[in-house]
Amino acid sequence: MPRFLDLSELGARPGRRATLVQFSSAFCQPCRATRRILAEVAGMVEGVAHVEIDAEERLDLVRALGIEKTPTVLVLDAAGRIVRRAAGMPRKVDVIAALGAAV
């Protein structure tokens, strides 16, 4: 499984310091709550962006990264290195702690 994600594959501008990448699907209830949590954290921490990727539209990336369920969150550092990965809805405190490994 890759340890890096090519930031050009995100389809959105990555954060200057770190990027929270969320893989979601259309009918995933926990994905909506995860979106709110990650957007809130990205708004609190300077240089951090939240990018949501539709897993069904990006099956190539899902397969390459071994994403098995939604939501799955990847925390990337500024270079695109995957420093943390979690499946399921995260707690805000855990997202903030995971960012510590990226920035």
C-alpha cells in the first residue's frame, strides 16, 4: 500500500501544512458527520485543508489505497505522505491529535 498520495490526484488544493482526505459515498450517514468534523478542524488549524473524495467516482484511488469502507480519513503531511489513516467516523480530538504527526 502506498505511503504517499500524489497531491495532484486530490482534485482540490491541498493544505500548505497538512490535508485531511475523506473518502465518502452518497448514502453514508457517518460521512456527513465526518465532513462537519473535518471541516471544523481544518477551519481551526492554519494551513490545513479538508478534501472530500467520492469513493464511487474515484475507484482507481480507492483500490490503489486499499480503502475498504466509508468514511475513511487519511491525514497527509505537506509532501503528501500518509501519516495517519482511520476508517469510521473520527472524534474531533483524535483528528486534532493526528494532525500533530503531520505538521
